[in-house]
Amino acid sequence: MKKLIAVASLLLLGACAEQLEASRVAVAACRAPLKAGIQVDLYFGRDKAGRGEVTETEWSAFVAEEVTPRFPDGLSVLDVAGQYREPSGRIVRERTKLLVIVVFDAPNHLARVQQVVGAYNARFGQHGVFRVEKPVCAGV
């Protein structure tokens, strides 16, 4: 059984690697003036464990102090309705801030993203920030 699971895992990893490589090739073919980049989407839940919600003032200060210095070239923030399932099975809904950043220096952005996530978790008592990264063609 362990061998079967190992083989299945290797096949799955290989398929993921092939799909990622295909995405990179497609993005490598970006037409000018667009260029290859990575879109980073970070979902920040606003509930503070037993202490209410991250206010607009607190969020603005966080972006100014933690995000903008690390990503000064630009970003977007959207208000979204978040939902997730806890390990207990309970569905949790909370207001969420979606931070969208496009970077052109991958993988150098990784440490800065982790610093932003760590700062948010520490400041607001969060356990994590949901993160999505995908290759894109972007530019002005």
C-alpha cells in the first residue's frame, strides 16, 4: 500500500510540475508591452480572536507600515466575504481584505510576502493568511 501511495504521489507531483511549466512557457510568451510576472493574492481575515474585527484604520496603518515599504510599486486591496471550514467542521464566515500584488522579481518576492504575512499574524492574532500565486502577463 505504501508503494502505491508513493507512486501515486510521484505521478501527481509530476503532473503538477508539468502544468506549472506549461504556465511558465505561456507567460514567457507575453506580448509587449506586457511582461511575465507573478500575481500574489493574499486573503486577510479581519476577525481578531475574541477582540472584535480589524478596523479600517488598523488595516490602513498595516498597509502603510508593512505592505507598502515591501511592495512600493503598487498593489490593490478589495473587500471580500471570506469563508472557510475549521478542522472541527464548523463553517466560519468573516469579512476579508484581498491584497493583490504583481511582482516581476520572482522568486525574490517570497521573503517579503512572508514578512507581510508574519506581521499581520503577530499584529492581529491571526493563525494564517490564505495565499494564491499564479503566473501572469502584466504591464501598463
